[in-house]
Amino acid sequence: MYESFYGLTKKPFQITTDPSFLWMGKKHREALSTLKYGVMDNKGFLLLTGEVGTGKTTLINRLVEDIHGKAYTAKIPDPGLSKYDFYRMVSRYFGLPIEVRTKSDFIEPFSRFLNDAHEEKKSVVLLIDEAQRLKHDLMEEIRLLSNLERQDAKLLNIFFVGQNEFNSILLQPENRALMRRITITYNIDPLDKAETCEYIRHRLKTAGADYEIFSSSAMEAVFEFSKGYPRQINIICDLAMFFSSQVSRRTISRKIVNQCRERISFSVDELPAETNHTHRVPAPKTYYQPIKGERWPWFTATRALGVAVVLLVLGSGVYFTPDPLKDRARRWVRETFQTYFPVSVKPSATAQPVVNATTSVNTETAAVVPDASHQAVKTPLAVERLLPMPNRPPDLDLAETIDDLPRASASAVQSASNDKAPAAAVTTSAAELPDPADAIDWLLNKRKQELSQ
């Protein structure tokens, strides 16, 4: 964006970890040589720590580039994995054709790979970046991998790269076995003021600059903002070069750097300054607590249990009550309902009356009693229809009833039983045959006499 304005071949202050821009100051040269010695001499466990933005990852990339061809390397960028996912990632980065389903699926082929690399006189380096994200169980698995060794040589170098809080994690009692196996440690500190100026000049020269783009006062302002952390140096310098190109100034002054600081919402290890316009509100002494509205305040667990027990007892009593008591209860309910809620049922015009023995007897009884009790007889029938109770049908002796019927005349019986006589020969008059209505009346009267006895 601004490379052509300054005559550069590429951006000098990229956030990415480009090994070509690595500035090898005194601290970084010492760190790189120490770590390279630990890897090539198979020292086992190595540790590199530093604050955020001090250039740890850039230094590791340079180390991998320097030992290329002399060692097999695999870099785990994020160790926040499960045990088997960690084994699968290690196998894939080392190029091992392993289908990891169990721990033995990984250990046996990986052990053969380590021995083959030792026969080739090559080191095997497992780089674990962001080591502060490691969990204790995975740290134990990594420690056990170091047991894959020979009596005369280490077969695997495990390189931890993390922030300074990883040191506190190692000091925990459960991780003391791993801490005691670490042979080489190195901590990268931030740059001082002179190193910051050299760092800026080095990156500009690597990008193709042929003159001093940042003035001395501008580089001092960069150090005051960044506190010597390379990542913050890259952020403020990149923004300053952009704004300077917008105003067509090929040399960046302190004023431009200060203007860029105002546009960045944070600074390293620096609290916001207080002015007369900023007032701190005291913390409230009483904290707000939301009102917990109860929908049914009377409904508690004890009352609910009591209601359930009562319903269970009532249901059990109704279920186990004998049938005679149930019948008496039904009759009592029916009579009570009849007393307080008399119901008069009006017959519909289209309804056909159902005639049976009980209704016939009740009808005849109602016809004999006086008019004053007629309503009293009809009301039970109405309630009976509303709350029906099946009655046992009357026992009728058909043989005796038929014998008691009035006999027809002998001539009618003879003429009816004579099958060979023609129909024209039957001269019995219709007055001699018995009337069916008389037979029904007779049956009803007889039934009434039996009920009265």
C-alpha cells in the first residue's frame, strides 16, 4: 500500500513471523545458539519462554530453518488437544502412516521411527508452541514419550515454547517430574532503547529502504509506546508509515508517532491517564438483587406431597369399597339430587316410547293412584332416565300364564286345527275369538296383585 512511496520491496513491519526479518541482537543470538546446541546434542527437554510479542515464534522458525536436513521436526501450534488427537497430529506432522485408535497403535510405529532416525544420525525434535495451554494429563503423556530412548542416547527432543506463566505451571507439585527433566531453559526479555532503534533500522533495511525513514525522536517515541516488545513495535511503526505516506512525508517524525498512539486504543503496561474530566464513581454499598417473583407462593413441596397422599388414600378407598356400599352411595346421591334438583323431562315428538314390563307396571300404578300423587310417581321416572340404574327383569312363568288364559271356544279351536278343511268352510264369527287387549289387561292385573302381596 505504501511500499512504492518509500521505495520498498515489501512491508517491513508485518505481524506475521517471517524468519527473513529476524533481528539477531545479542539476546536472540545467544538464545538461538543455545537452543540449537540442545537440539543437535539430543538434550531431551528444552524450554523457551517470554512475554507476549517478544519474538519467540520467529526465533523458533529460524531454528527450524537452520537445522533443516539435520533433524526431523514437527511443530504443534496448539496443544489444547485430547490424548489421541495429540498422537494423530504428531504422526501426521512427522509423516508417519499411522491410524491411531489406541495408544499402542502410536507407540510401536513411533518407536521404530525414532530408532531409524538414530541410525541415520538425525535428531527428532517435537516443538510444542503455546505450551501454557497444556493440561496435566497431556503433559504426563509427553513426559512418558521421553522414555523411548536408548542406553547411550536420547531419541526424542521435546521443545516447549510458551509464555512466562508456563514456568508457574511447571512449579506445581503434580508437574515436578516433568520440570526435573528439562535440561536447557531460556527466557527472552523485551528490547531496550538502543536495541529498539537497531530493530527498526534492520527491518527497514531488509525491506529495501536506502535512507532513514524514522527520525531519532520518532524511534524514541516508538520505544516509549512499545516498552521494547517487538510485536508492539511492528504495530506502531506500520501505522506511522501509513499515515506519513498519506500526508506525503517520507521522513516520520515524533509528532506522527504520537498521533498514531492516540489512534491505538491500548498501550503496553500503561494505564489510562486521569484528567480533571474523569471522575471515578464510588462503588455502591448495597448491591441490586432482582426480585424473585413466586407464581404460587402457597404451593410448597410439603403441601403438594400432602395433597398427593390424600388423593391416593381416597382413590384406594373408592377402589376397594364393596359393591353393595357403592350401590347405596349411588342411590343416596341420586335421591339427594332428586330432592334439591327436580328435573322434568319433556318427551320429544319424534321419540318412540320404550315399553317393557317395569314401565308398564309403573304406568298402571300411576293410573290407579289419585291425581295428587301423579306428579310424585312421574318424578322418579324422570330421575331414573337421567341417572339410569338397571333393574332385574321380572320372572314370568310362561307355562302357568298360558294355562290361566281364557280358552277359546271348541268350535274355533277345531276349525283352526283342521288343516285339511278349506278356508271357505270356516264359518266361525269374529265375535267368538278372544280379544288380545283383554289378555294384556289380565296379565297386568295379575302382576299388580303379586306386587301388592
